[in-house]
Amino acid sequence: MYRNPHACYRRTSGGFQRLLGQANQRTDCVEGCGRAATAFVEYFSSMSTMEWYLMGDECEDSSIPRYVLPALPEVYELERFKAAPYYATFGEAMTTSSPVPNSGLYEERYRIVNELFSE
């Protein structure tokens, strides 16, 4: 069965049911979905939501943080993140690290291989 990658499907006991298609195509998706996406990004980018999510506060009886890299560097300044051992390490690495260079690596690889196997 051909499935259009731009359409939405729901798995049913008989296979897949197309949710969006020619007959029931949504016309408000561009404007409505755009507003919803913007609202979600604004909500999830707030410091309180970041802290709540990253520290696992919504989980009952859990004091284990998620330990994923936050999108906001300011998160590392919060006291709870300074006290969490991995987040403290992540924060230090994020402020002192530098990006990998984009040039010269291909040529350097051959130099290293030749040096290793020339002995």
C-alpha cells in the first residue's frame, strides 16, 4: 500500500486509517499549527519549564534529573543545576569548550593513518 508521507495515519486493527487527505484536508493548519508551535516553543523555552522538565519534577517520587543538554545556557546558573553533578560538568563544558574545526580534518586523517602504520 502506498502511503503519502505528507498525510497523517492512525494504526487500526485493519491497518492504517488516513486522518488527513484530499477529502478532509485541514485548511487552518498553516496558521493554526504555526500559532500552536510558537506557543509551545515559548512555553518550553521558559526557565521554569526547563527546570521542571530537566530536573524530572513531574515524576512522582523521583529525584533523578533527566540529564539532557538544555537549550538555554542560563539554566546552568540555577542553583539546582549547580548542585547536580552531571549538570555542573555539562555547564562547565558548555562554557569552556570550542567547536571542532570544519577544515583540515580530512587531510589530517591521512597523516595520522600513515604515521600509525608506517612503523
